[in-house]
Amino acid sequence: YGTTLKCHCGVTSLVGVDLDPECARIAAASYDEARPFDLEAPLPFEDGSFDAVFSVDLFGHIEFRMKNRLIQEVHRVTKPGGASVHIIESGDLDYRRIDPSNPDDPLLHYILMEGHVGVEPPERVKARWEQYFSAVAVENAFVFPFAPVATYLAPSSFFQPELRTVVSSFTEAERRAAQVLL
């Protein structure tokens, strides 16, 4: 993302952190600075260091017990009036339903093998961020794979109205098929 942000978005300086030292090393090729960080420590930057803080595919991999502290750190390093934009996996997963004895269990694969230990419903994601930021918007860019199709139809759903319209036109058989594909 570094080169794209610098070439097309007017970004003049790009600094990155990653939980994985190898990923930080790779990012250093297109960022002005990239370094690993430890979730147990504060982000390695002064208060108000950045006009914008951006993350992709991070918060769904952060344990629930660590999320609020990390969001507080993001708030701390963002300049007053700055932007904080994050692409966060969300959904309503029942972590208690993992079947470790079944190697084909999709939850087992998604959570234990891919590391999605902190996926939560969009309402909870929004509530977490609202503790630290005054203007929080949740938009869905794609359909989360484990949400029941019926979730997209709920009036209180965070899913875009266009998606609700499409799904509401499905027959029962099409809804079952879509759920299998999701």
C-alpha cells in the first residue's frame, strides 16, 4: 500500500508498524520508516505524531483484551482533527462452536489457522472506537463470510441498503446457496 498511497493520495511521509518483524522489514521497502511493535508496549511514537492512522486486516487479529488499549494508542498518536481509517474484519462469530476434532471446521481454520482471534460484530467495533474518537462511521466494503444471510435483511443491520435489497429478492433456495458460498 505504501507506494500507492504516496503516488496517488498526496502522502508525503509514510511510517508503518507491524506485529511481525518480517512484515515490518518488507514494508520498509515502500515506507519511509517501518518497524515492529509489541502489543504490550505503547506505540513507538510521540502524542499527536500523525495526520492520519490507517490499518488493514489488523483488528480482527487482536485479542479482545488488547483492543481498547491499542485503539487508545491509535488515538494518542493521531493529531487532533486527524483521520483514523481502518479496514476491520467483523462478524458475529461464536468462538465456542469451534470443533478442534474436525479439521474441516471453517471456524477452526479461520480462527486458529488464520489468526482471527478478535472478530466481533460491527456494532461492537463501532462502540469500541466511539470510546476514543468522536466521529465513528462503520461502512461495509464486503460481506463477512460467517454472517448468516438473514443478518443482511435485518433493518438494524450495518450492511448497505443495496445489499439488503439484493438479498431480500433471493428465493429461500438462493439464500441457502448464498449461505453455503459465504
